Amino acid sequence: MIRLLLLPLLLTAPVLAESRLLRVVDGAASWYGPGFYGRRTASGETFRQGTMTAAHRTLPFGTRVRVTNLTNGKTVVVRINDRGPHRQHRVIDLAQGAATELKMISDGEVPVRLEVLP
């Protein structure tokens, strides 16, 4: 009886591990701001100064992502509302408000960890 109860758990463990791996990504982040204020994002929103938003190539609009600056440990939660980045080695482009929180403005580009939030 116990074996029958454990079987579904054992069969789903690899799937749970795989989905966890897909939710965490390390890579480079950059930021964008002043030249884009007032323009429409790919989601149709108007890009505004100081927002906690970001551009990602594939995550659905509205997805919340915790971004950690791996250089200094600062974190911020952003909402995906645009498409990008347009440089292959980058995994996310942050709005200036989020970049300010991460203390990365002067660096321009920093290593980050992305964690997709439920």
C-alpha cells in the first residue's frame, strides 16, 4: 500500500525539479530609461520613469520576476511588460527604477539571477 502511495511522488519528482530549473536563470542584465519614456512597450503600456518593470524575450507579460544583482546581493521584483533585450548575451533589460534599486546604473550591465515568482 505504501509503495502505491509513493509511486506518484517518485514519478513527479523529476518534473518538479525540472520546472524549478526553468524558473531560475543567471545571466547579464542592462537597463533602459530616459530615451524610452512615454513610448509604448510591447505589451501596450506607456513606459514611465521609475517603474519596476522589465523586458524579457519569452516570459508572458505580467510575469513577476525577482532579480538579484550577483555583484552586490541587492534584489528587486519586477513585472515583465516589454520585449528584449536585443543583445544576445543579456537575459533581461530593466527599467531605470529597478536598475536604481539594484545599484547598477553606473555599471550599465551586471550579472544577475532571475527567479520567476508564482
